[in-house]
Amino acid sequence: MKILVTGTAGFIGYHLAEILLSDGHELVGIDALNTYYDVMLKHARLRTHGIDSAGMIDRQILSSSSHPGYRFLKADLADHDFIVSFMQEERFDYVVNLAAQAGVRHSLEKPRDYTHSNIDGFLSILEGCRHSEVKHLVYASTSSVYGLNKNMPFDERRPVDHPMALYAATKRANELMAHSYSHLFGIPTSGLRFFTVYGPWGRPDMALFLFTKAMLQGQPIKVYNHGRMLRDFTYVGDIVESIRRLVVKPVGPDPDWNPSHPTSSSSSAPYRIFNIGNAAPVPLMEYIQALEDALGVKADMQFMDMQAGDVPETHADTRALEEYVGFRPATPIQEGVRRFVEWYRAYHI
């Protein structure tokens, strides 16, 4: 199949490209290579796939030196006319949109980064799918859309009307935009609400990376809400296996959907929302313990109050996706953290 994956210089996009290339698909990756975090890490991810992205200019496309079926395009998804025209010319079978401005706290400082990337950029993808008859669009949403909701486990069928940060609001907007295109143009769309993804090649702004770096440097780690946090930590390998199965299985209209009593996760249009997580919340302190064991270093913990826009607990109900793709995440936290530490040590040697 010919597949477009956006955000292939990013954490999840890198791993998804790896598995799709191993399956023998023809793949085009797009990434803007923005400076939200260390661009050198993004270049390093691409180099493992045979793409020398250093010095690339916008709209430049390179072929992989190690994967004949892989091309990489440096482009901003909000470059609307260019992206739509490119998608029309390429005629992709499937599209996975993982490119976005990430980070909850950054949205408090730079809100326009989120409307630019997550709203304008996503509109380009939708229009590109519309005009090129894509068979299935899979796109990243986030567990942050649950916001003030405390009804655990989080069930994608319930309303999500109270986001706590603009990042979450833009991702909820993506879900609504996707539904309108599914309804009007019959494009099958599947939105994935990610729950705390971790693993090798992870983002430097996320807790596991920050904790590991600080502990190896003998620095204290900041533990928010005084450690009283539960997270549905999900290993990246489990995430991409679920996406791999979902991409080639387009969703259809829900025959049981009732417009008099509508649920949020499906529709009379070919539209679905899925939670994608581990469905087994882990206390933050247990996560830190797993990291201490993997590093052989005791953490010096600096306990802090809750951060603005954060929530004390996440717990995903993932039965809908597991039933649809026939796969359930199963990587234990100790194993996943150990694999991250092995990568981190190798990357920083």
C-alpha cells in the first residue's frame, strides 16, 4: 500500500514508519522539523531510516538511502495549497496524521502555535484526503480531551466538553472537523486518543526523558502533585502495533448509532474515536521505581504542587479498539522503561 505518515521525525511517527517499512509498504513521511524540542534528535531519528535531513529546506523531498520505498518531505502542513496539491498528485491509499504541536504547558505560552499546526495543518490533511479519495484517515487526538471529566475509566462514548488547555481544545476540534468530512464526503476517519506514550526515542520534554537525564547527572527530579498521580503509561511499540492494524481497516458507519441518543465515538458517517492506551493505570511513584531499577540510581525527588492544565489520573477504556484490531497492549512498565534506558544510554554515548 502507499501510505502517508505525517510527523515521521517525531516520536510515534518514527516508530510507525519503522514498522510500516518493515511490512514493505511504500511510505512518504512529512515533518516540518520545528524547534519545539531538540531538532538534532529529530534528525537522528530520520537518519536511522536513511534520510539525511540536516540542511533540508521547505518543500524539499529526499529518498531514503536504506529503504527504497521511503521518501521524506520537509513541509509545514499549514502550507495549505502545497499540501493539498501534493496529496492529489501522490494519490495515497491511507493517511496517518501524527504531526502536531505537542505539549500541554507550551500551549499556555504560545497558543498560536497550536491553531497553526493543529487546526490549519489538519484542515490541509482533510482537504487532501477529500480530493484524492483516501481510503482511511487515521489521526492523533489525545487523552487530554477528557479534561475535567473524572468518570474513570475514560469512555470515548461519553461527551468531552471541558478541556483544560488549548492543546486539548485543538485536538477535540480535530475530532469534530474529521466528523464533518466523514459526513459530507464519506471519508473514513479514525481518531486516536493517546494515553501517555513512552519508550525509546521519546520526547525530551516528557517525564521519562527528563527524569533519566536528571538522575544520571545527579540532579533532583520534579515530582508533581507530591507523587499522587496515576497514569495509563503505554509503551510505544504497543501503540504502533495498534495503528498498524487499524490503518488498513477503514471504519464504516455505526449501524447501531441512534441520532435521538447519540454517542460521541461513532456516527451514521464512517467515523470512529478510539482510546489507545494500556488500560492499566500505574502510580507515578511505581514508574519512578522502575526507572531507579533500570538505571541503578536512586532518585532525589523534589515534590511539587500540581501543574496548571494537568490532571491527577488517567485511565483508558480501550475495549473498542482492542476488539476492532484484535490486539491488546501488554508491555509491562518495567520492561518498557528498561528499553528506554538502554536506548538513552546508547544515544548519549
